[in-house]
Amino acid sequence: MPLALLALAISAYAIGTTEFVVVGLLPTVATDLNVSLPLAGMVVSVYALGVTVGAPVLTALTGRLRRKPLLLGLMGLFVAGNLLAGVSPDYETLLAARVLSAFAHGVFFSVGSTIAADLVPEDKRASAIAMMFSGLTVAIVTGVPMGTWIGQHFGWRATFLAVSTLGVAGALGVAALVPAKLSQPPAAGLAAQVRVLASPRLLLAFAITALGYGGTFVAFTYLAPILETITGFSSGTVSLVLVLYGAAIAVGNMVGGKVANRRPVRALAWLFALQAAVLVVFTFTASSPVPALVTLAGMGALAFANVPGLQLYVVQLAQRHAPGAVDVASALNIAAFNLGIAAGAFFGGRVVDSALGLAATPWVGGLFVLGGLALTLLSGALDRKDERRGGAIAQPA
């Protein structure tokens, strides 16, 4: 594997850290800026919405720019957003800074995937893309706990300043290691995206992604307050618990990919059912440290286990219902993941602000996931109906 992939992975590591590190810092941010927990949680929602909107729109608008200069520009925007967050004097400035970083996030992974594939022979392209995305997984395991620790000891602004240095390292790596001459894929314009969004079957799949993946974020967004106020862990212990959660995510992501290889719909149905059950169980175990840790490990393992299956299923449906726009459908599913994060964080905030309170966020998240399960079963039934009509999709559901 070429060293250029390492530069892409470092950049992905920085981006993954800045996306999720706020989860461990919500109590600190809320206290310092004198806002409520639900308002602090909007920092997560706004970022995810920025990715949701920015990924398809900015990818279309920048489709004709040369790949390497575009990547460097994106990392510059990412660094600027985190520097602004690191010096934010108030809540509104922090939200604006998060939007800047989010715009860079959405386009980076779209462009970075094509660059990673272009750097290696055809039979190694999947591995190259996986290596770039490994930066995200490593960020959840190490970057988020370390960023949380920095924020708890030196203030949350120090975390964003530290992340900006990671962004600089990624940009320097891109400048030094990514070749200037890269193939220029055809630009996927907004018209192609509109055609994908006109397909009812793909819209159903995007809804599955948003509900099934986003449901966990109703509780995950407020995980630090739950662990501190309900479980009784100290703020220092929370960063260690996030290491456990991140490790479980890494394992679950690998296992989820294996079980979804052949029959993604069946795998997704089981994963969503287990995910909803664990979220409901966490409602009752959150008050006791040991049971809470065991449940959290299960939550982490299941939270990202559905990602490979969701992405594979969308590609399969696109091959049947929008064969000329498979890449666009895949990119829009990334937007659906982030829409789920935004919705989960938003509704989690409404639950915290309501009479139900913080303790209800896990079981409310479980209801979201059950919605994803119901839509998955519906989509599977539609697939079987198509098969009976002689139009089987690429892989049986």
C-alpha cells in the first residue's frame, strides 16, 4: 500500500475525532458556555446536518476541480473550522465553526475514496478504501477518549486546537505524499442526485439508514451526562469508558461486515432487533456501574455493526433501480447516516428537556431503531416481490 494512503488515514482520523469528540465534552461545553445540555447537544446535530447537506451539494459543485488541490483545500477548511471552535467566545460561534468543519468532512470522504482507489491496482481498491476509513475507526477508539481527556483537563477549546494540529499533519501528508497526477472521474451533478432521490426504493433504504443507525445517537449524544449523573462515574472515568465503547465499535464493525456479506437484509433485521433490545436494557442498567459497562459494550458493538450492511444494500438496490448512479446513491447514503445522527441528537435533546428526562434517552433511541427494523422488513418483502416478478437484485435478501 502506498504511503499516500497513510496521509488520507491521518486526515480521516482528525475528521472522525472532531465529529464524535463532542459527545464526551457535552457537560463541559454546557457549563462553560452557560447553555442547557440539549442546546449543547445541538453542536452534534449541526455538524451532522452540515455533512448531510454539504456532502452531496459540495461534491457536485467541486466535481470538476483537480483532486489533490481540492483535498488540500478541504483540509484547510477543516483546520480553519477547528481553530475557530478552539477560540470560540460563545455558543453561536462554536456552531458556525462546526458547520465549516462539517462541510469539509462530507466532501473529503467522497473525494478521498476515489483517490484511494486510484492509488492501487484494481484488485486492491477495496482494501485501499478500507485503509483510509480505518482512520475513522481508530479515531473512535483513541481520538475521542484522548480528546475528552484533554477537554476535561485543559478545557474543551484545547481539544479543538489539538484536532486542528491533526488536520495540519494530514494536510502536510497529502501535500507530500499524494501524487499530483490523478485520474479525474466524471462529475456527478445535482441532476443525478435528484434522479436517485426520485426512486421510492432508494428513499426507503435511506430512511432505514437514518432510523436504524441514528437511533443509537438519541442516547450516545448524551452518554457522558448519563455516565456521570445516572451511573455515578467521575468525568475522568468517562474517558476510559469511551475507550471500551470505541473498542466494541471496532469489533462490531468487522463482525457486521462479515454477517452482511451474503444477505444484508436478513443481517440488518437481526442487528436492528438486537440493537433496540440493548438500548432498552441500558435504560435499566445505567444506574449500576458493572451492568452499565456490560450493556455499553453491547451498544458499541451493535451501533456500527449495521454500517457495512446498510451501505452494501443501498449499492445493490441502486444497481437495480438506478444503475447509472450507483456512486451517487452510495454518497447519499453517507448523507443519510449523518441525517440520522442529527435527528438522533436533536430528539435526544427534546427527551432530556421533557418530563421523561435523561434516563429515557436509551429506550426512546430503541424506538427509532425499531422503526428502522420495520422498514427493513418492508423493504425485504418488496425485494421478494420483485424476485417473484423475475427481477432479483444482485444478492438475495
